[in-house]
Amino acid sequence: MKASPRSPGRLWPVLAGLAAATLTAGAQDAVVMKSGLTREGKITGLSGANLRLQVEGGSTGIPLAEIREIRMDAPPEFDAAASRLARGDAAGAVAALQAIEETYAGLPARWAEQAAALLGDAKLAAGDQSGAAAAYEKLIQTYPEATALANLGRARLAVEGGRFDQASPLLASLLATSDQTAFPAASDAPALCQAHLLNGRVQEAAGAYQAALASYLKASALFPFDPNAAPEAQRRADALRAEHAGLSAP
């Protein structure tokens, strides 16, 4: 059942559409070494600080410190987990994402970073707030460059718990990014939409209704890149206008 405009609807990044195309039969992964050499095969996971690469004739370990780039499509399990979460099967998504984490946590690939973030979102959707907080903390530890993404999850966690004062500083980086672009990269766009929605929630809780309206409209009209967050922002904008006469779009 959809959340009403006044209820604290849960949100999560819809990452299935951002993942690379899933692997096809016989597809080769590629590991580009810092030396310039490219090695092809099937990446099967990590063992400590080594990447496991299945090649013809066996398996080999490659130190992560020697790798410059990894070319690997997201496995089908990632898209399946994101689809489960979008359908409301949070528990199923958690199980699938934990399995991915056990195999690929620390893999220097964008989809692996997104899967780690999605695990926190799935745990939050399942009602496991402590588990979500732990997942976001692990995301930062494993992928320090994903701090803004982890902070978005933390801000969502704070808003859902009514700790609005804690959410604002966590959203600052993404909101600043949105001020600098009208055409964000596909991998960044949903997070910007969600950041404006959450910022509107914070402003509305503080009684700053005009500012909240502006944030909701940014999420629904300027950055409508998340199919869950954008409609929710529009519903909240409509509700604000109905409840507070005189509010107008900036």
C-alpha cells in the first residue's frame, strides 16, 4: 500500500536501472593492471586483499593493490535484489544483497558499491534500523568515496526516526551538488531526487513550509530521477498547498 502524503513513506535508491547490463553467457570480465596489462576471465569474488579470477585452466588471485580498473557487469542477482525491494519484498532483498556482499564486498566496481548501499536501504525497509545503520557504516569503511551515498541512507534513517536535526548536515553534500548541475549523471541522479525530498521533510517538520514546498518541487520537477521519490515529493507538495493557503512555487 502506498504511503499517504502525510505518512513517513520509506524510500530507497532504485539501482537496478543504473547497473550495467547483466552478464551474458560466456561474457568475459576484464582486469586492467597498473602495469597496463589486461587480464580476462571470470571474476568470482574476493579473498582478503586478492581478487579471484577464473581463467582457462584454473583460478588465480590478483592483489587489489596492483589493479587499476575492473570491467565487470553487475551479476543478475543485483538486479533481482533491487526488483524485490521495489516490489516491497524487503526481506528477500536483504537475503540476496547479503549473499552478494559475502562474495564481492570491497570489489572496486560501481555496482558493488551500489549493492552495499542498497543493503542498508533494504534493511531499513525491513524495519531493521540498527542493521541499516551498521550497513551504512560498513559502506563508508569499504568504499570511502561513497560517503555521500552512505550519508543519504543515514539521513533517511534519521528522518524515519523523527531525528530531523541529524538529517540536515548529512544531506548538505548532495544538495550542494544539485545546485551545480541540472543534468546529473545517471548514477547520481536518483540520490539528488531523494536528497531534496528528505530535505523537504526536514523543512516541513520545522514549519518552514515555503522552503519545504520548494524542495519537494525540486525533487518532483527538477530532479525527477527516482520513480519512488519523485511521486512522493509531488504528493507532499500538493498536500502542503492544500493545507497552507498562500504557498506558491518559487
